[in-house]
Amino acid sequence: MFDIGSAVVLGLVLTGLVTMVHTLVVGPGPARVKVLVCLGVAVVVVLLVAASDFAHQQVVLDRSLDTLNFWSQLVVAILLAGLASVAWEGLRAVKNVGSNQ
């Protein structure tokens, strides 16, 4: 069965990842550093939570975080970084409503 919620989330994550790659390729220096820091923090946080006692309670796509291997946890971190990028761009766009650029 087609789940529209998962498709929307994956679309948002894809948008975030494209934005992050675009920033890495053509963005200014400080923006590139922000993208790398965002990716690094996402990886560290996911691996830290996966190694903690709370990993069994963190469920991603119907699987708890402690049942995922390292590479799957890395994919989750990249997805979270992409979602954070979308949220950041959305916040920036809403904040700039009404101002000339």
C-alpha cells in the first residue's frame, strides 16, 4: 500500500539533501562549514543515541535504532541532516517574508 506520509517525508529529505549539496558546491565559505557541521553533528548524535540505553525507544521507519547496523544508522543521520536543512531553509524563508532581497 502506498503511504503518502513516507513519500512526503522522503521528498522533504531529498530537498534538504539537494540544498546541502548545492551549498557545498557553490555556497560561500561559512555556509559550507555550517553544512559540514550539521552533517557531523547528525552522525555523532545518531551514533550516540544508538549506543545509549534509549536506543530501543527511538523508532525510525518501524525499526528501533539499536537494531540498525552502522551503515543504516549513518543513513538515518543523513536523512535527519536533510530534514534539518529543509527546516532551516523554511525558517529562513518565513523570516524574510516582506523584506526585499
